[in-house]
Amino acid sequence: MLVSDGTINEAAGQHRLSRRNNPRTGLGMIEPGHYIVIVVDGRQPDYSVGMLLDEFAQLFVDHGCTVAYNLDGGVSACMVFMGEQLNRHGNKRVGTYEDSYQRRIPDGLVWGYSEMVPDSDDPIYNTGTSEVPTP
């Protein structure tokens, strides 16, 4: 956890993997129902060097997050919106720390919209109980 109750977790900058600039991916909550995802590119000196983990935590606080989590970063750091990848990688796969490429990612967090999801105007929707609301 990077941020809790709007305060940076002091351990965020102490782990050995957090003390160097890297691509980062994180999820933060400003308030219930209001979330942000931040992806930071890195390992590309002429474009972006990445962030230290405590700097990444501060970025979430700067955006008003009360809670934030660090997700997998490095070459897994990727953000796709409407089918377009918004960040970039160096596309080098030589095996050194400085090289960067897009890793195949078997899972991810996805937000979306569907006509199949009922809303409060529908005559039947999930209320979290066994009761069915009347229109």
C-alpha cells in the first residue's frame, strides 16, 4: 500500500526495488466511486526515466488520493484506453536493466460500460438483498 488515509506509507521508499527509478503502475481512490489509475513510463532516458516508489506515492497524494496501491510496474506497466496503448516502451529486449520492452500480460484491471449492466431505473436490479424492488 502506497497511501492510507491520505498519508504516504513510510515503507514505500525503503524496499530495495523502490530505490531506483522504474516504470510504475498504481491505483488510487480519491473517494468511494472516484478512482484514478496512473502509469509512469521509464527506462527511456530521452523520454522518461520512471519514478522512485516514494515519488510515485506522492503523485497519488498530489492528485487527492486517500488510498493508493502499487501494482506491477517495470515492463508490465501498460495503459490501454479505447484500444490504444497510451504509454510506450523502448522495445528493446537485450536483458539489461536499462532495456525496456512490452511484456505480454496475462491479466489486468478493466473498467467498462455495458448495456447489460442494469441501473437504478431498471425495474429489476441487484439491491444486495434477496428483495426485488418494485418499479
